[in-house]
Amino acid sequence: MDYEKGGTQKQYYGEDEVITRDCPSCSAKETIEICKERGAVGVVRCRKCSLIYTNPIVKDPEKNYWGDEQKYYEETRLIVEGKAGCHRDPNYIADLKLIEKLKPEGNFLDIGTSMGFFLRHTRGKKWNVFGVEPSPVLSKMACKHFGLNVKNAYLENAGFEDNFFDVVTMTDVFEHIPEPKKMLSGIRKILKKDGILFIKVPNGKYNLLKFWIAKNTGGLKNNDIFDSYEHLTHYTQKTLMKMLADCGFTLSKALIGKPIQLPVWHKYVGHFYVYPSPWMLDMKNHALRNLFYYISKGEFALRSGNIGNLAPNIIVIAKRNDNH
Ligand SMILES: [Zn+2]
């Protein structure tokens, strides 16, 4: 059964629906192709700086989330009505706990708020919370259903004051940004001198490993391993840190977050937000993801802070480098 999403993403993109671009980190043009996904969308590695990025990309990929309000509502109804949790809640709660330890109060901005599933967990905390979300439908839903203060804008048009935020977050968002350096420069302006930037992205090395396994076991077919119709850069710890340093940030912490336990149920019933999967169906995936996660944590400790192939994601906490 096809999983009916609220967005406007497609299963197949033709040559006329994609555009090519230079490396978003070093502007070089020379690449090595890794794979093609959903027709004409490609994943490549930059020959100069090793960044793995999507090229060509879907035109206006953020408009995948412009979508239809009623469909989004149907997809997420139980969560919106407070009758069910979201499968990402354990991740969101862990992320906020970490941020709260470092900055328990002050002005907090979440970029790419979507419908507000992450930000809804800040209710009852001490922060003064803001969101910014380019999708008209999703930003409206975040305000309407969760009472959040979410601006419908791109960050550069949001009109936030310079040196205003104590915390800026991008959870599962930075990999969607077509011009990540421009985004980081914008954040640097609105972040206070001692403010923190929290970024969580999927680990590009993990996707490379999954890709390699699928290719060598004949399981590749139409797998969207890189989700490249919406994920535009596939960061490794090294390429993410390089980009942050280039844009005037210093790293205070890098770590591995818990895996997202995406349910399998949507394959059978069409929606995963509305119906939680029966435990038995998800057990194998959950166990494997947890196994990889714990091995990656061990490896991280042994290799003194190097995030390897088995880590599902990369979390970095960075600060402004005022000597930049
Ligand atoms: Zn490059």
C-alpha cells in the first residue's frame, strides 16, 4: 500500500524536474557519482572536499512540504489531538534534555519547525520559544494545534534581531538546506556571543554503509537510501565540522543521538503517524538499529570522538568563533 503523505513529493523525477549545482561546501564542480534515486535525482561525492551531496537536486525541494492541510491533519490527527505520541518523541526529548543542561533558559529558535512536533516538547520549560518554517501549511498548523510562535518565512526574511538567541536548533533540518553556508552565516548573526547552535543530521557514513550492503546483496532496486529527493547534503562528522569552521563556528560537542525508530506499519496501512505499529512487526528493525547504535557508541569512545559508519546520526553543538 502506498503511504499517503501530506507533501507533494513524487516517486519519480524526470530530467526537466531537477537542477545541477556546484558543491555547497567548496563550490567545486568535479564529482564522483554514488547513485541515482527516484529517476533523475543523484547522490555524488565532491572530488575536492569529499562532501557527499545531492546533485542534481529536485527544484524547490522545500516545496515538498507546501502540501495540503487536510491531508497533513489526517496523517497526524492522533498526535495533534494529544491521543498518541510521535515515533520521534524519544529523540526529541533526549535532544531537549541535552540542550537544557547547557542553556536552561533564554531565547530559543527552532529552524524548520515543520508542524511543531519537536518544539511542542518545550512547553512548560523556561525558554522563550520561537520557530521559523517556510511551509505556509505546516507553520500554520504548528501555531494552531500546539500554540507555538512560528513565523512563516525563510530565516533570511524572518526579521530576527542580531545577537538575540541563546539557543538555535536544527533537528533533522540542516540536511534539507540548499545553501547551508548561507544558513550558517545567518544563524551566526542572530546567535548571542555565548549562545549555542544545536544541529542533528543523519550520518552520511551510515547511509553509505546501507547503500554498500544493499548494492552487494542485490537489495538496491528502488531503495531511497539517501532520501535525496529531500535530503540535499549527506554530512559526515568531518564535512559538517569543516563547514561549521568555515562559517565561523567552533565545536563544543559532537555526539551520536538515539536512532529514529521509524515504524513499518505504514507499509501495511498507509499511515504511520496515526497507527502505531504492532510491536512484533517493528521488533527486527528496532533491534538492529539499537545494535548499530550501541556499537557506534563503543566505537566513538574507543576512537576518541570519531563518529563511524554505524552511527545513525550526528549531533553537534557549536558556538560562535569570534576570532573568525
Ligand atoms: Zn566540495
